[in-house]
Amino acid sequence: MGTRVDLIGWGGDGMGIVNALVGLVARHEDLWSAYRATSEVSRINSSHRPLVVGAAPDWGGGVLVSEETDRLLSEALVLARATGESFNPLVGPLVAAWDVAAMRAAYVAGAPLPPAPAPGLVEAALEASSPELLTRVGERRWLLRDPGAAERAALSTRPLQVPREGTRPLRAPREGTRPSPRLDLGGIAKGYTADACRDLAAELGASGVLVSVGSSSIAAYGTRADSSPWRVGMRDPNGGEASVGGVVELPADGMASLSTSGDNLGPLGAGRAQMPPGAPSRARDHHIIDPRTGEPARSGVRQVSVVASCGVLAEALSTALLVDPSVDVGDVVALWSRASGLPASARVVGLELAVP
């Protein structure tokens, strides 16, 4: 996950609760961080099997995962189907192709922005981002199929090109190879962790607690010490860094998990709203990729906040609605509830459009 966790609360043994939550977050990081080579997510990402058209699939043994990971992966695929893939846990190859982090670094340094990825790379990344490539192959066993594995293997054995006189030898070009599928539970893992921290704090005796994971995933329990509800400020995506566009009180209609997704992490951040005419087109790109088109989402929505009965549902919906505001929240909730066997609810509490 690679992010920060903030906790505000009262009641119970404060340091005991904090220490317990630190241990819980560390365990979730060990399970789901794409930045740790030994995490279950990283092990699945290393489990690629070639996908050969017309041939029987080679499933191998799959990667054995914990019950929590097994449940989270199943829920992620349900939500991908329910949202028409506007939420997609395998969007990683597309995020890598657009490399928003490199764009932002170039902008801050005053250097030219890197070019947009070539159409062929986007097309290949789209193929590698299909949720159908993630498969449960046995009890708590998961595997990623890889449509580009055979091609990369062939290129890796291709001999050096014969150089012209006065030039250096070149290995077979890698630019045309297809990217590997990449699972990243990212947002829904943060939502799950926020809920788990809140529930554990309450179990250990907290009278009220507000948990923030990465500032976009919020979970609440009880009230503030003065009996007033927890109040969460919603950033104004069309304003400055500290601009607040609204406030949400939690719990809201019994729902205590809140997620906000926005496009303010592109190279200009909140400054995208004040870009002058003629600004570089890449400066308008951001980190929320539409998994259906392979390009940064251009729905006209800049930020979405959703409150739900659980953080996983809130996270998937806020991302999906930023990509496609026509997603039917009621339909997604109903499909989620049937698949999980649990009652569920969700409501949009904030939707900010781009300033014309």
C-alpha cells in the first residue's frame, strides 16, 4: 500500500490500541503491498503462466494465499464485473504505461513532459489489464495468466543485431514487447484496512475512533469525545491545496466507511483547474486510468466521495464513478450484496465536476 495511516480516538487504553493497530497495518502491508517482493500480491504477480490461444491452460499450482487475501481478491473481481470494469484491480500495466509519477517529476523540475505512450503500448497494456487474467485455481489458490509471456520469452533468446561499422551492438528491442499483468489491490486494500483498524479499536475499548488510510479511505466508530459526530472535510479539487469543498459527518445513515477518489495527483495536482489555454496536453493527465479505454479518465468528473457500509465497496464505487459517472450505485450494491451474502448500502456524498 505504501501510504500513511492516521488515527484519532478516545476511550480505552490509548497506547495499547495504537500498538495493536500498528501490528494490524504491518500485517496487511505484508499481505497486499505491491512494493514488497514477499507480499501475497507480489507473489501472484510473479506467478504468470503463458496464455496460448487454442491450448489447454497451464494452471500450475497457483499461489496459496491467506483467507483475507482470498476474500479480497474474490470481492475485487465481483466489483470489477458489477461496475462494467470501470473499477479494475489489474489496471497496473496501464498506470505504468502512462507513468504519471515521471510526468510530475518532470513538471516540478521544469523539464519537458515525457510523451504520451504509443498507441501500441496502450493497446498491449489494455490486454494485460483484463480482470479475466486473474483466476482462482483452487482453494485459496490464485494465478495470473500472461498473454505476452511467450512473446517476451522469444525476444529474450533473439541474438544480438549485427551492428554497422562504427555503431555499438543492440539487443533485440524491448519497446514492442507486451507488458505483464499486474495486480494492485491499492484502494480497496486501504478501505479494508481502515475498516479493520476501526473495528479492532472498538473491540479493544475505544469509545470513538476515526481512521484515515492514505487520507482517501476513512472509517469511523462512535462519536468525538464531546458527543458530536466525526466530521471529515472534502478537498475542493478546483481550489488550492487547503481548500475545503464540503464536510461529511460520520456515521451517515448508519454507514461509517468513506472513500474519495480524485484526479488531483497529475503533474499539476489541484493546479490543473487553473491551467492557461495552450498548456501541454499531458499536463491534463492524471493517475486515474479508465481501464476500458486505456487513457486517463476524461468523464468531466474531478472528484467523487462515497459513503458505504464497508470500505471495499466505498473504494470501488468512488473510483468507478470518477471513470464513469453513469455507473448505477444501486445495481453495484445489489450485486455486491448477493455475492458477499451480506447486507450492503452506499451513497454518493460528493461529486465535483471540472470547471469549464
